[in-house]
Amino acid sequence: MARQINISPSLRCRPLIAKERPSLYPINLRFNTVSIDRRMYNFHRVFDPRSKNEDIFRELVFEKIDDLIKGYNVAFMTYGPSKTGKSYTMGTFYNRQKEIKDPGIIPRTVTEIFRRIRNDEQYTIKISFVEMVDEEVYDLLVDPTVERVVKETDVRDIFEIEDLLEVPVKTANEALDVLAKGISARRGITRFAKKLRSPRAHLLYTLTLEVKRKNLPFRVSKVHFVEIGTAERVSAPEAHRQKRQGEKPLQALLTFNKIIINLSLHKKIVPYRESKLTSILKETLGGNCITVLIACVSNAYGKIDRSVEPIKISSTARKVVNKPVINVLNPAEQRRFIAREEANKERRQEAERNAHKRKNKQRATNLISKMEKLKIDRSEIDDPKTFLKLMKKEAIQIISKYEEQEREEARMKRSRRNEDEGGDDAVAGPSGSGDTTFTSIPEELETDSEDDDPHGYYETYEKRQLRR
């Protein structure tokens, strides 16, 4: 029999930053109660501005990892206005190149999951990463500019993203590399589609845990990390413009709020289908999942009005009842699961081929650009030997120019020493005057990567610099 567990809503109030002023009518935090506008709202836990991500993880997340390993679905959601710490709390600002003092929920949870399973071969973990903007769905692990289709599965009223790539990982570092890759891809496409990083974008990072043991049922459980986009109002003119142009920037948020209200009132009709976000997250809202909702707010001046609605909705969510069960697959479900695994394997191979093609295309573009700088005719590269000779010849010319610059600098130094010593042996520059003209560094030498110098023609100059 399914357990009945209410959604667990919590609230986190972020600290003020240096340039912010406190609100004249701040949100009052008292134990597990929040008061605003003379009204009281109850939460499972309330975290004041002094709280850390470690506190959030220890009190809201840590115990839920046991449920995930047992076979239950789990979801963690951050919800609230922009610039209130949703990304910081969730950890979607993650960067492998920088040391983070207080990692968010995702890095801590992933690390703890791998610590518990300890490389057990009976466990398989896969990662997917999705972004949703204006009812458009994008897979950040394949091509973040191609919209994906949300379709209904064989099970009625259960939806999934078609051709979604799931990447198998064996360590916590690999899982976090996938997170960093998705974030990097998301940042890279903003030059072509700025709206993809707008505050109303929703992020869904999912970890799937498969357990295969001899003589025991096959279990598949998931943990969803959901960062819900900006929950705030827009001006009337902006809303009219969006409606006229057919945009639906707030469709997901409005549907999300409506679903929580309907479920809290135990209404029979719940409009999951009105938004792709709520269609995908149906199991987390009144379904087969253990859900933790974290409302993020701020006491900064001008932020209070935008925080009222998220506080109301989040507090109301504690009346929503979920019915999680251990996800054991029957033979028919196992066959469907295996078929999806084969399709996912083909998608991974296709993604790797496409990535290799993009890399080769970029290398070719860089090579053509280099040829144009060196004034080499493209017809001359048909013969590899001829091309290498041309490249070597041009490289020698560039190095010679640079060596001439070094000699010019040395003459200039000697001239300055002579002037300091009272001498009048200033070295004249190329123009014949007493001023020395410096030769600028050739553009060809300003390389950004190793690919710009594949044959190591500049090695002599670099070694000489090291010796100096």
C-alpha cells in the first residue's frame, strides 16, 4: 500500500548584500512560522539569513537519500522571485574550475549518493539535464538550441521528454562534470538566444538510480532537482505585449500555482496538461514522489511584494498529499525499460558523433582563419607536404620579426642606460630620429590554444624565453 506523505515546504531568507537596503516592512521569521502583511504562514522549516547550504542539506535532504536508495522517487524544488538564492541553494551555479566554499544541494546529494553505494556494481546511475523556457524544452546535454517534444507514455497521464539523453556515470565527479557541461552549454547559447538564461527559465537535473540484484525485483528510482523560474508579476503593458505575440512566459508558473491550490482543496480536476513543466513534474505534485519545496525570499527593499505570492503558495503546498511507492518494475515494464535503454544508447552514440563533428568543424574554421592571416591560398593545401612547408616558412618569418623586436628592445635598453650615465649615444629608430619605434607583436603569435600551433614551430622562441 502506498504511503501518504504531504509535500514538505520550507522557507529560506537570504542575507542582504552590501548595496541593498532592508525593507521597511520585513518578513518576520519565528520558529517555523512566517508573518507578512499581518498574516501567518506555517512551514516545515524556516531558515534565517545566517543559514548555510550545509544546514539545508542536513535538515531537508540527508534523510531523503535513504528513501531514494530504497526505491522511492524524490524531488527537491526551489521556488521564489529572482535574485533570492534559488540557484545558490540548488547548486546550479556549479563550476568545476572554481572551489566553492558552500556547495548547493545537487553537489552535496550526488556526493553522498556515491559515498553510500560505494561503487557497487548492482547500482547504475544516469544523469539528464533539461531547461524549459516559454513552454519550450531543451536538452542541455545534446544540442541546447533544438526544442524537444513532451509526449504521453504508455501509462496514461504520465509524460516524458522524447529522445532525452541520459548519461551513465560511475563517480560523483563524472556526475558533477555533466552538471558543469550543461551549465556551460546553457551559457554558451545566450549569444544566439538570450531568453534561454532569462529569470523565467526552469531547470530540471535528474539522477536515475537503477538497482539490479539476483533473484530480486528490478528497481528504478529518481531524484529530481528542480529550479523553478521567477515567480513574480509583470506589468500590464508587458503582459499585453506577450499575449499579442503569442508568448507564454508565465504559463508554467500560473499552472504550478493553480495545481497546488486545487490539490490542497482536494479538487478532482487538476490541470497538469496546461503546461509542459507541470506535465513532466506530475508525479512530484500529488503523485508517486516524496517532494521537498524550498521557497527562497529576501528582506531587501523592493523584494517583499514579490515574495508574498511564493510564500502563500509554498505554505499551501503542505496540504498536498503525495503517494510514493517503491518503484519495482514488472516484466512488461522491464521490457519497455530495456527498449528505452537501447534507444538511449543510440542517442548517446549519435551525440558523441555530433560532438566530434562540431569539434572537427571548429578546428577547420580555425585553420582557415589562420590561413587567411598568413595569406595562404586554399588551393595550396591539397598537398600536405606543400602545406607544411608553407606553414613552416611563414612561422620562420614570424619568429624572425619577433627576434627583430627583441633586438630593438635590447638597443632601447642600452640607449636608456647610456642616457642615465650621461652619454649621448642614443640609438636612432628606423625613422632616423632619436625615438625608437617598437614593432608590434604579430597577430599570428597571439595564439589562444595549442591547436593554433599544431607543429610546435614556436617552440624555439618559448624555450628561449624560459632560459631568460
